[in-house]
Amino acid sequence: MPLRPISKVSCEGRLVDHPTGTEGPVRQGDFYYKFLPNGLPFPQNIESIVIAIPVLYSEGSQGCSFTEWTVARRNHCNAQWSLSGTLEKPTLNPSLHWVGVWHGWLRDGNLISC
């Protein structure tokens, strides 16, 4: 389905085991981690965080799509985010921008739209 921008969707985040975990249907704001095998404490043991970003489809229905935000390395666009907070209530910097779909922040485990 084609996407169109969502301008002001904010939502409460929820740590899940994986998008196919036991938490029930995926919802906007769900997130899970990809861990590094380094034995370090949070957040030094995180490679990336995968977040269900709010989307609005062209026919008007709302949903979400998982997107990965790299912490331990730069991604294909040479971008990288810093992770702080707790495992259940993370904060990422700088803002998260899925161009043409959603722009905002992950603050204390919640997605906050620009």
C-alpha cells in the first residue's frame, strides 16, 4: 500500500520480545532491541532498536511499520543514534525521521511527533 505523511501521531511505546512475540498484535510504538554479544550493560550492549513507526496509508487507514535505528554503528545513510534511558523507557537522539512518513522523537519509551 502506498504511504502518505502523518503529521501529528504520538503514541506510548511498548517493549516487545519480537514482532511475533506473545504481546498480541503489533501496535504503533512497539519496539525491540538487537543486542551485541559483548556482555556489557544497557545501553552499551545494544546494536540497534527496531520501532513500529506510525504510518497512514493512501486510502486513509492507519498502521505501523518496523524501522531499525542503529546505535552501535552508522547505517547506510551514515546516520547513527545515541541511546540512553532504561531498557523499558529508552530515549534516542537525534530525532527519528522517516522522510515523507513520520518525524519525531523516542523519549522515555514514547514516540512524540514533531
